[in-house]
Amino acid sequence: MTSRPTYHDDATSDIAEAMSWYRSKKAGLDEQFLAAVLECEAVITKFPKGAPLVLKHFRQLPLSGFPYVLLYGVWRDEIIIYRVFHTSQHPKKKFKKRK
């Protein structure tokens, strides 16, 4: 499996919000966050079933250097990234759609 993962709308919103927050704290920190997301994406692309299952078909992988996990699933030959979730939130929120 070498194709890039598909990002769910919730995941892209999570990334945009986090980048905005990090940008407001320190110049360049948003770019470091995005680099951590892309690094995680590369690992998932190379080893799609390498992260532990956390619920049914959902897997999660922590971002390096940031308090986030990337929540994803593997369907046949497709990887879907559902959330980029801040770990200070209640874990059950990972599996709920954003409003």
C-alpha cells in the first residue's frame, strides 16, 4: 500500500485549528506541527497496520513532539485519517463527529 491516506473533514479541521493555535503561540510552531502530522502519515503509509487497534477498526499513532494522536482506519487498500486528536480531551470524543 503506497497511496497517500485520505483525510476526513474532521481531521482537516483538527489540523487547521491546531495549526492556528500553535501559530498564535510561536512563529513556525504551526509548521513543526504540520511536519509531525506528515511524519505520522508517512509511517502509516509504510506500515498501515502497525499502530494498535483502539476500537473496532480504529488505530491510533502519537505525533512526535505534540500531545496529539492520529486516529485512522484501514479499509482494503485505503487509509482514512479520521481525527488528529488532542490527548487532553476525553478519549470518547475521538470517536464522535465534530459539530
